[in-house]
Amino acid sequence: MDLKQLEYFVRVAELGSFTRASIALDIAQPALSRQIRLLEVELRQNLLTRNGRGALPTEAGNLLLKHGRGILHQVELAREELGAVRGALAGRVSIGLPPSLSRLITVPLSRAFKQQLPQAHLTLTEGFSVLMYEGLRVGNLDIAVLYNAEHSPEVEMTTLHTEELVLISKTSSTHKTAQKTRKRQPITLAKVAELPLILPSRPNAFRILIESEMNAIGLKPDVTLEVDGLNAILSLVKEGMGHAVLPSYTLSNFDDASPFTVRSITQPRILSQLMLVRAARRPSTETQKIAAEVVKSVLMTAMKPYN
């Protein structure tokens, strides 16, 4: 069995399309189709069902996909370990980031990665938890950073940071007054429930956490707007369209955060856990282990509360 053909098949099966796979692999679609067909002839099995919407693996294709991912991973691991013998940590590392962190750490993470793993290749993907879990499952992602990740035997999790969500509101009057206003007293969660809130839609981890904490005290949020994009939410808060409940570090995305007032939430506090997640059934390469440490270091620097 040709490893290149196996790689082609896995990519087509994962992407569900010869067109998308040809783009990802940088190979002409007719050549890609020919190689997959040669693999099917060799194995005497139809591996993919072609239709107008793309290509889906057959029963035999699903079995080969399962084994193929492991084979290709072991080949990559062997290449990396051979490279390590000559003192080079190489290979590819795919990292998934939630939208709330992507803009904040993409640049410093890329810089740190290049500095510590100059011969390795980094791929960053932004997405919500559902997409991150799927990426880890199919092997498109090696590491994901997730909020309040659900425990599962398929993943290994390390808690990186516990973050308190705060109420972020528009600050009125002058910048001088705003500096004083920003030191206002904490607000109870019950009072937050009375305010018009701008929240991301489900299944955003912050939205689910806020609703869960309010439900626990017999309340629910007054959602005036649903907006998927934390910077967009804060821009609307700045215009006085409502209030946000987010980690205070999200204000670091703004060069001038003086238009915002930050208040702690109490009774109860809303605590969100940030976790580093990887697939439990695939061994980590040395490059991936070092990449995970780089992610931890960059996150700890970036997530300092806004003052």
C-alpha cells in the first residue's frame, strides 16, 4: 500500500470532497481521483461513495480511515524522532483556538513557536468547542484550547487557568470620570439578570455558563442581542446597546478601553475554566509536547486581567 495514496484517501474522506482535498493537498483533482482509484483496485474494495454533494467513505472506507490515521501518525512520529537524532525538532502541529482568544494570542503564539520550534510547521484554527472536538477526533487538530471542556475518555485535559467573568458596561461622561467609575462596587448575579445583555449564541461556552449559573438561582438572562464575535459585542456595549458578561482580558483587544466599566459579579461568581485538550488515543510527538508548553506560556502572559 502506497503511503501517498493512503494520505490522499484520508484527506478526501475527512473533507468529504475531492475538490476540497485537491486544494488542501495541492494536487490536480484528476490525479487525485486516479490515485484513489488505484488504491481501491489494489484493495479490491470501493472506499468512497461519490455523489453530487461530495464523497463519503463506505463501510470498508471507514475501516481504512480508522487505520490510515494511525498509520500516517506513526509515520510522522518516526520522521520526527529520526529528525530529533540529528538535533532537529520538526513536524506539523495543529492547534485550535476559541474565537475569544484567537485575536489576542495568534501573533505572540506564532512568534514564540517560531523561536522555540523553528523547523516545525504551525497550523492555527479558530472555532467553537464542537468543531474543536471534531478536529481532535478526526486528527485535524493535535491540541485545542477550550473553555469548560466536557470530560471524555477520548481526550486528555489540563486546566490552564480559571477566569472570572465580569460585567462590562459603557462608561459615561469624561475619561477622568471613567477612571473613577471603573472602580464601582461589585454587582450580584441577580442584578445582572435584570440588565439588557449582549451575549453570544449557543453553543458558545460563555453563554452556556452564564445561563447555567443564572438557572441555579432561578433566573435567566435578559438577552437583548445575540452576537457571535466578542469584539463585535464590546463594540455594541461601547455604543450603549447593552451590557456584556465576559473575561476582563477581552478588553485588551482595544487600544483604548476607557469607554468601558468593569464590575465584578458576586452571589455567585461566574468562573470559567480554560483547558488544554488533546486526543487521548494518539501519542504526542516531542514537537507537540513542546508546542503545548509554548501555548501554556503565551496564554498565561496574555490572560492577565485588564486593569
